[in-house]
Amino acid sequence: MATEWSRVCAFGGLCLFGLGVCLCKMVLLGRRSLCYWVGMAFSLEERLQLGIHGLLPPCFITQDVQLLRVLKNYEMKKDDLDRYVFLMGLQERSEKLFYRVIMSDIERFMPIIYTPTVGLACQQYGLIFRRPRGLFITIHDRGHIATLLQNWPAKNVKAVCVTDGERILGLGDLGCNGMGIPVGKLALYTACGGVPPQQCLPVMLDVGTDNEALLQDPLYIGLRHKRVRGQAYDDLLDEFMKAVSDRYGMDCLIQFEDFANLNAFRLLSKYRNMYCTFNDDIQGTAAVAVAGLLAALRITGSKMCDHTIVFQGAGEAAMGIAELITMAMEKEGLSKEDSLKKIWMVDSKGLIVKGRDHLTHEKERFAHEHPQMRNLEDVVRELKPTALIGVAAVAGAFTEKIIRDMASFNQHPIIFALSNPTSKAECTAEQCYTFTEGRGIFASGSPFDPVTLPDGRTMHPGQGNNAYIFPGVGLGVTACAIRHITEDVFLTAAEALAHLVTEKDLSEGRLYPPLSSIREVSLELAVKIIEYAYEHGIATGLPEPSDKAAYVRSLVFTTDYDDFNVDLYRWPEDSMTLQSCKL
Ligand code: NAD
């Protein structure tokens, strides 16, 4: 006890200063909110210093016991939406405990805080709304976004995830309810990539919604008018990008998420060379799919440029993946022109060929001289691809005939059914393995259970989850202050991810490392990106760290509770709980 009290005295001076700075806000927040912060893990001296002695039960418990309590409560929840609400509540009360829980079993919790449950949560956002999280900027805030950003309590934001809610997952326009997506993505920045939560800012750009059901819903939380488009929309985006970069620096990462197709491509090409930005639906997807292909090449024993690839779908995912494949082929020595010829696309109107109607600028690049064809079965039979990639959300598009045909002209046909959710997958893992007699190389967007083949082998289908990529990219880019994220960064990430797949993984059908190792994967990706960035002169962080792995590890968030005096001193600026306590 004597030592405890001498420690109290020793840091008392520092605490007084911290207390002085915080006093007004503490009065405003009330002492009870402090009790939530680390709860019964506060020591006696901390309880005395904070003036909350007696406001907590007398027992002192560790974070381990708190984890146990959370897990036991979690098990009592009746469905996934309840589990989501429970975990979000925990995130508001005690961020460190929340991340401790998530990181204790990332495979178990990722489908709750992210896809697929986050989709359900966005659909019910008005109903399950308890406290706001993230920054809401509307079309009516034009002209003063910079001032609005000042309301965000954290000054050292390094990663922003922004959506306008127009194309939330496969669920369409969910307007302001789409805020669940940036919140979920950034939670994975921390849980998988170790980016400290106070450096992450989720943003909703509310320009209205064209979803009539939401406009009529009394619980809807967004603006009640149709989407504003055209010049006013563009002005909002321009002002937002500038305001974020002015406040947080030119190296503040801005990740675009779930924008509708046209805006996604347009905004990416407009901002990619002006700001530190990327679109995960296009570029993150590309990197994870190409990583899967690179791993598959180790099974086929071929090079990327040996392949002919047919895409079912020609949207954001397809274009991103195709672009990165051509870069991988170019790296192998093929010309850009010849690499484009290796890729074919089928959209809702059929095979994309030269002279066809409805060709956007992006599709034109993959339009080749060929007669028009409407049917995917005919396309596969005619072009005899070595790889088939499904990203059109057309369930069952890879028919038995298609899969058997693929197996007839390839020893190891590559079949990626990437459409989400599971119900939209082009084929199941079992169908792929069965119709190819176990020779198919399969990956999916949503998880599939392992499949046991007639020869006794058990195959573990790879899940091309974007979470393998964006947290590591986020950590790497922010760690060395890259200002413009080139496509090479994504190819570097894809190569690093493929490299982490072991021979044992491959023999079991896995094209990705186990999801449980995602934190190590993200750190490794970050190191490779940092090495690439310094080597190619795109890192602006100086001095260049000599031991990059150690540098990355020094940055990552830990779930251990900080000493009270340190936290108190920093608390109002850095803690995200401030916002939720206030409101
Ligand atoms: P998108 O809306 O941008 O593109 C969809 C494309 O499918 C369009 O080109 C459309 O013309 C085409 N299409 C529609 N109906 C078709 C039909 N009957 N035949 C052929 N093509 C048709 O969507 P997106 O962002 O590209 O996503 C597509 C799918 O990929 C979604 O299911 C999404 O969940 C999935 N996806 C998976 C991952 C992953 O596995 N990591 C990542 C991103 C997207």
C-alpha cells in the first residue's frame, strides 16, 4: 500500500496539470462516464485520483476477466444483429476492451462487425441507433466543411473511410444508414492492421437517398430528400477532400467505400494523383484477387501471362482486378497491349467486344475484335479460358457444364466465385471440386465450409476477403506517409500476401493464409509497402527507418490499458469515447 501511495504522490504533479486541462470537460462528461472507461479495472489509486472511489463495485478485476464476462454475455445473444449491437455498445464504453474481444478470435467476430452482419445492421441502422459514431457531413454543409471537421475531437487522424451510402455492399442505396460501413472498415484497420482507433475517422457524406422506403421510414437518420447529383455533389466532394487534407495533412489516407459504380471510377481517377486516396471496392478487391491468382500459379506452375481470363461481370471489382492482372503480366515482360488481350469480360449484355453498345470508357479497354456472344456457356466453350472470375452477383452463373468444360481444357482450372453474399456466389466450393474431380483451384468472396473429396482429401476453399489487404495497406501507407497511392502499392500488397501462403496451405486448397493470422499478415504487408515506398521515392516520412519491421511494430495499437496518468493527460484529444459520452 505504501508503494501504491508513493506512486500516487510521484505522478501527482503531472496529474494536476492534466486534471486542470481536462477539468471543464470532465465536469461536462460527468464522473459516471469515467467509470465506463476501463470500469472495474481501475486501481485504487486511479479511483481516488479520478474521484470515482465508491462509484464502482469494490472488486478490482483484470482485463482478462472483463473479456470473459463479455464473451459469456455475447453467447447469450439470440442473433447476429443482437451480437452486432452488443459489440458496438462495448466499442462506445471501452474501446480497448472491444478490440481485445475482437482480436481474441478475429475469425469469429469479423463476420459480425463487418460483412455479412454489418449489411443487416445498415438496413436496420435507424432502429438499432444508440449513439452516433463518426462524422456526418451533408450536402448542406458546403462552404463550411473545414469548420465542421474542427468538431471532431482527435487532431491526429491518419485514415479516413468515407461513403455516400449509394451502393452499400450488394444492398443498394441505404443513404445515411451506410455509416455502418466506414465504422466497420475502420474497426478492422485497428483489429487487423493495428492502426490506433483515435487515428481513424469514419465519414458519411449524406447527399440524400433515392431509397423511397427509407424516405418514408420515421426512424431513418439521414436527409429526407432525393440524392443531390451533378455540380453540387462534385463541389461537396472537392471541398471535403481539400478540408481533410488541410486539417490532417496531405498524407492523411482517404479510403472510398461503397460509392455507386460511376462515381467510384470517376472520383478515383479525379483524386488519385491529387490526394492520398484509394477505392477499396476497386483496388482492394483487385489486390486480394490477384494475390489468389499468384498463389494459384504456384499450383499450375505457370506465369500470369500464360493465362486467358474471363470475367463474369464488368463492374468495379472486375475492372480493378483486370487492371492489376495486366500490371502483373507487364512485370513478367508482356506489353500492355498484349496483356489486355488476355482478358475478356462478360456483362449483363453479353461478351464485351469492339463496336458493341453500352461500352463505358473502362469497358472499351477490354473490348476485343470478336463476334458478339450473349451466353457465358458459349463464351467459355469458345475462348477456353484458364481462369474464370465471377463478380456479377449472378447466383449459379458457373453451371455444371461451364465447370466441366473448364476442367476439360485445363489440368487445374482456376475458378473464383467472388460474388457476395454466399447466396450470390457463381458456384459453391463443392460444385467446383466435384465437377473438376478435385482439380479445380477455387476461391470465393464469402466463406465456404471445407469439402471432403471422394479420394479422402479435405479441401479448404480460399476466401478472397478484402480484409487481407486494406488494413495492411492502411498501416503501410500511413506509416511512411505516402501521398499518392500508386497501383504498384496494391501489386506489392498482392505479391506479399501470396508469398505468405505456405505449401501446406496450397495442398489443402487454401489460396490465402488462415484468417486467424490476419494481424501478422497485415504487418508483413505494411513492411513490404514501406520498403517499396522508400525504394521508389514515394515515402515522405523522414528519416527512413532502418529496421522497418520494428518500426511498424512500434506503431501498432495495443489493447493493454494505459497508465491512468498518461491517458488522462491525452484523453480529451485522443479518445473516441469523448464524442459518445458527450452526446
Ligand atoms: P458492380 O455493380 O460494380 O458490377 C456488377 C457487374 O455485373 C456489372 O458490370 C454488370 O453489368 C454485371 N452484370 C449484372 N448482371 C449480369 C449478368 N446477368 N451477366 C453478366 N454480368 C452481369 O459491382 P462490383 O462492385 O463489381 O461487385 C460485384 C460482385 O463482386 C458483388 O457480389 C460483390 O459482393 C463482389 N465482390 C467481391 C469481393 C471479394 O470477394 N473480395 C470484393 C468486391 C466485390
